[in-house]
Amino acid sequence: MSRPPLGVESPKPDRVGGGHHPDPVAVLNLPGEEGPRRPSSELAHRLGLPLCGPSEANPEHLLLVASAQGLELWAGSERRAGYARVDWSIRSEVRGAGRRLAGQPLPRAIGRKPGFVVDATAGFGGDAFALATLGHRVLAVERSPVMAALLEDGRARALADPQLQEAAGRIQICCADARERLGQLDPPPDAVYIDPMYPAPPRAKAALPRIEIQLLRRLVGTNSTDTELLAAALASGARRVVVKRPPGAPVLPGPRVDSHSGKLVRYDVYHAAPSNPPGVT
């Protein structure tokens, strides 16, 4: 049987589970766009989102904007309120740090031998791209159609960049609920990576998280499905499952065999197949 083909699976409507409700999203029609096939109109129609002009935009809502730099998510009605887009060109491994990356906790947890990895909670795709840079073929699963559209746009720009196109070509984007998609893969992946969106911790004096995390929390809400995702990953037939956790968070129940810690996070490793001994790479 062949591996899933590389490319993009079209976004589909999807439910959001757990945590607080996501913020409303609209597509901003920038001045100067004309005609029935202007990018913002097509985007709003494809994603089923309302279309608004600058004067109509609600400053409390998120805005999806087809800018000259790429598809962006704005924190309010003006770009200066905060924005983010999928931009893999800023990844350090692109600037020759690939060997250092291989020694980091996530690649060690996933396994050094290139294989087929499912990133079950892709977000802005930074981890998916890092793993693709190391030779893994990555299925980036994202439940939010808006986030999937941002990923599609970022991947398209990366494919046009000679420095990024090889790694970007190893990434497939799928808009789906990973709890369902994992059970549909044939053959199963070699590894599944889960990075849940946890509630924001109390921050009396600490700095806010980077804008991508702030916007992602507003876009998808907080995630309370980590145990369900782990169960689905373990049932998928994957050789190993890696779960990203805050340093002091309790270990999720399951066949954990290893853990790789960094300064701010740890990566717990689970083996779905009991016959695989700890430390297999």
C-alpha cells in the first residue's frame, strides 16, 4: 500500500471541542479589490465566513486578510492590533541549523529515522515544518478551516521558495478532526504528534505569549480533548505517539515509555505496540 499522497486536502466544516468558544472571524475586503473574483470574496465564499470592509469590521473580532505578504490573521480591525501568518522562512533550521535541530527534544521524541508523521494539532505548522526539514513526511491535521487556509497559503509560498520547497513538499495539509482522521489512515503513520491548546496560565506579571499563540487560542478556543486525541493516536496503529506537555503538567494515562524535556516543555513518548521496547529510534 502507498503512503497518502502529498498535497492539500480541501478544508471542510469542522466542530470545535472543549474549552471556551472561539472568537468570531470575518474576511476583510481591503480597499482596491475589484470585481466578483477578488481574493477576499472567494475566500469568504470558500470558508463560509462573512465579508466586511474596514469601516464595518468589529475590532473585537478576528479578521482573515489576503495581504500582499500572504494570508494573515489580524487580532482586530487594524493590522497594528497584532497579526500572524504561516511563514516558515523564519525557522532557524532554514538558516543552516538542521544539525542542531536534530538534537532537540521533539526530534528525539519522534525518532531520528525519517518516516510518516501525523501532526494532529498543526496550528501554524512550525513543528510540522521542522520535522519535514529533517526528512519526515508530515500530514498536518488542523480542525479549524481558517487555520487550514492559513497553512495552505504558507505552504504555497514555501513551495515557491528554493530554500523551503523541499521540506514544504513533504507536508500535506488536512482540515479535519484528528480524532476521526487518525482512524482512516491506511497504512498507519510511524508516529503521531499531539500539541494540545491548553488554557492560558495566570500571568500576573509575566509577559504575554507570542502573538501566534494568542491568535490561535482566540481562533480555536482551549482544548479539553487531549486524552481523546491520545486514545485515537494509540488506536491508529502508529508505532509511537508524542504528546507535548507543560513541564509541571500531569502525565496523561497510557503506555508512556519515555520523556524528553526542554526548558519550557516536555515531550512524553507512548508506544502503541507493546512489543516495541523503550528507546527505539
